[in-house]
Amino acid sequence: MEGMSPARLVGYLMIVFSPLGFILYNLWFFGRLPGLDPELAVKIVAYLVAALFFGLMGVLGYMVITAPGPRGEGRGGSKDA
């Protein structure tokens, strides 16, 4: 691990924490962690999915608005249309 690049270290950390996060989330979701509301686990995930969806729609809309127009006449259609 001494000469490891930061990108590889991040990759290894992702490999380790991914199953740990999955196990923790499942325990929370099925009510096996005392003191944590399982319904809150569902609400958080639904919120994150909606936030990512609408955020992505906003970014795509911005890209459509700010994209440069076609450069040449050969990209479909005529000038009269």
C-alpha cells in the first residue's frame, strides 16, 4: 500500500465500504437497529432519488439552453425550414 496511487486507494475503500453500507442499510431498513426508525430509511432514499432526478433534469436543461447551435448547413434540414 506504500506506493499506491490515491485513485487506487479510493477504489479499495469503495470496495470495503460498499458491502458494509449495504449491510447497515438493510439492518436499518428491516428494523434491526434499535433507536433508528425503519420508515426514515425509506424516506431518505426516496428523497435522494427525487433530488438526484430533479438535479439531473436541471443540469440537462442548462446544457440544452447553453449548447452552441449547429455549425454547418449540412447537419440536416434546409435554411428555409
